[in-house]
Amino acid sequence: MPLDIAAHIEITGPVEGRAVEILTPEALAFVADLHRRFDARRRELLAARVARQVLFDAGEAPDFLAETADVRSGDWTVAPIPADLQDRRVEITGPVDRKMIINALNCGAKVFMADFEDATSPTWANLIEGQVNLKDRWAGALTHVDPKSGKSYALGANPAVLVIRPRGWHLPERHMEVDGLPVSGALFDFGLYFFHNAKASLAQGSGPYFYLPKLESHLEARLWNEVFVHAQAALGIANGTIKATVLIETIPAAFEMDEIIFELRDHMAGLNCGRWDYIFSFIKRLGRRPDFLTPDRSAMVMGKAFLGAYSLKLIQTCHRRGAFAMGGMAAQIPIKGDETANQAAFAKVRADKEREAGAGHDGTWVAHPDLVPVAMEVFDRLMPTPNQLDKRLSDLTITQPQMLELHEGVRTEAGVRENIRVGVRYTQAWIEGRGAVPLYNLMEDAATAEICRTQLWQWIKLGADLDDGREITSQLFVSLLTDEMDGLRRDFASPRLEEAALLFSRMALSETLEEFLTLPAYELLA
């Protein structure tokens, strides 16, 4: 039964238990105000993405903007960054379930990014419980007893700095409508957390800190800045108190890093190399063209081609402006029962982090607590100072062709099969309510499924060749999908697996490349 909180505000999800502490009339009015002020502009910016895609499809390539050359050449820096964000050498990320939050805050990482986005399936229960958990963190009430083991969990004496990632601009929150329209998932996640926790976090020596995902232009960053300015004023908090780190995980945004920092300069903490989404964006924005035909995902490694160029450009841009340059995710997880494989996985993480620290990054991401000591040892050894803002890379020139250089490599049947297997299995887990999923010794989130889905679409659409000479046709895809489903049904049988396979295959075989897997998958959530 819909609950009408106030005139023209409707909540269609259940408001029961501790949800009443989050969905208060005042908090909902705050979110509704954000919606009424900013949603129309959000929709305009999403339409601008579609319009820009038409230009990319016609042969235009992403490039540095002529109209903002003065911003790039200007000698400006960001506002001062708070003390508790000066040393971010290892950050851990994960979903917003209670035990995960406690373990992540206690694991020894400098920062924990509590993720309402790619690592969380946005069921109503997940979202509201996540907000309850984060409110409890600042209320000093974050404890948990595992119902199966009886083990107790509580916040330690020196928890990681808490940073929140709301959903991207494209995702709706269908359980809250204002004036007959669903609110933005981004404004819902941000608004509820900020309303309940901004003052409490400041009172405890920290602040309202956010990661902003999937921006595609400085105009989208400008909208976030306008949201921040209004939200702070509405709660009587000084402008510039919010600090945001922007994930550079789309190819258009990579050419507007200076401009994105400039738009958010009063609220800017840094940029992050969101490597998996960046590969997804590269394929989505440019992959309809044969000259951008990608090899197997495993061939697209950091340090080479477009990934290497953009990570160095990010360091150079951030440090020139006094902002932090964060490295990317190490998705490896411990491999139980196989110490040789486990040590090989840890060696990959160590090499990746040595590359990042050596290049000049100020910190990095890991997905599992057991990887915190591995990454920490590397950054402690190679970065004895809190950060590397003095590493300017001023003699480096990164050009547009370098930013678009394709990785070398082949496409293999094993690569096709892995994309099918990971894509279908992750989609199943997501519509079952889990967003961070351990698959084949990696912690996968929505970005991985998007790479799998868009690569398969590209290969089929362009008639790409495998290394054995066969063409990747829709018939070959269906044959390999049928074969892989036998194993998936054996290991993960459920009606939701069949729904996931149907959705994933439909999108891979579609005539057009859809923007996001999570939009149609959202319709399948309970």
C-alpha cells in the first residue's frame, strides 16, 4: 500500500522496522527538494549523452574541448582538502551490508568506500538497510551478531575514513516518486545519507565525503556541484564542506578531467581510475566502429595503450591542481585451498600496486580485506609520504591518439566463454539481490558484467575473428551460451538464472547497444 508522506511525495516500498528512522518526513522532503530543483537538468544531461553518441557513431572521436582551453591552461588549484583525506594509500570498497561495513572499517585500510552503486544490487531492502547501517556508524551503534555463527562484530578504535558512493545519474529509484516521477537514485542515496549524517560526521572530526560515478562531462560535474551547494545551504553547513572524489571511468570524461576538477574545485578531493567501467565505456562509446575492435578482456591491462595513457594523464592533471590521484581496483580475492594459486594472485596485486605507486598515484583500491596488507606494504615502501602531490609529471605530454590507442591482442573462444559465464552469473546474482560477487577468484561488480555484455555485442556486430579463424557470429554465441549454461545450471540452478541468461543474451544479440545492463535488470528486481 503506497504511503503518502506529504503532498506529491509517494513511497511505494515498505516502510517498516528501522526504515522509519531513515524515511522521515523531513528527510523525504529534503530529497524531494533536490529532485524538484535538479532532476530536469539531470534528464537534459542524459539526453546530451545520447546526442553525443550520434556524433561518435558518425566518426567523431573524443577529444579535449576547444571551448574550455582556458580552464586547462589556467593556473588554479582546488580548495584545501581535510586532514583525514590526506593519506589515502589503501582504500577498500564494498556493499553496504552491516557485517561488510564493520569489517571494512576495521580492516586497516585508510578509507572505506561504502558502495550504493556497482557493488550493491539496488533492492529496496539493500538500500534502506545500508542507510540504517551508515547512520548507526555515526551514532556509535554499529554492531552486528551473525545469526548463523553467533559471532559478534563491532567498530574498532581506529576505523577507516568513510566515503559514500551513490548511484550514477542514469539510475532511477522507482520506490520514491515526487510529483508523479521517480527520483534519481543518485539524489536518493546522496540526499538520505547527507541529511542524516553530515553534521554527525563533522562533529566526529570527519565529514560528508562522496565518490561520484560514471560522469561523462564537466557539465554533469557542475550539476553535482550545484546539488552540493544547495544541500549544504539547506542544512546550514559551510559551502565546501562536502568533499568528492570523481571516478574517471568513461572515455568522454577522460578528456575533461581539468574541467571536472574545476567545476567541483570547492568540493574536490581527487580523481580515481575506474578501470573496469572505463573499458566498458570505451567499447560502448566507440565500439560500433571496426577500428576500435577490442581483444579479450584479459589483454586490456593497465600500463598499456589507452588505459596506461589515461592513468598517467589523471596523475598529471590531479597533482597540478592539488587533488589526489587514486589508482584502480585490485579485484583478486584469496584462493582457499590452493596456496600456489593464492600467492600468484597476490603477486599480480603487488605488481599492479607497484606500477601505480611508481607512476605517482596517491593510493589504490582493493576489494578484499586480505589484500589490504599487500597493497599497504607496496605504498609504504614506495610512498613514505602521505601522498605524492609533489610528483607533477610536468614533462609528460599525453595526446589524444595515445588516449585512444587500442590494446594489442586476440580474441579467443576462452574469452568468449568467460564473458558469457561471468556475465550471466553476475546478472543472476544481481537480480537475486547481490552486487559484489566472487566469481572465478575475482570479486566482480556490475562493471565486469558490462564489459562482458558490450564485448560480446561488439564482436557479434562487427563479425570479429577468433584467433583460430572462426567468425564470432550470433550462431556461435548461442552455441557457446548453450554449452556454458549446462555448467551454470549445475552450479547455480534457479529460475533467476534462466531470467539472467535470457536478458544477457537478448542484450548481446540486440540490433542496438543499450546504455546499461542494470536498467532492464532493475525491472527484474523483486
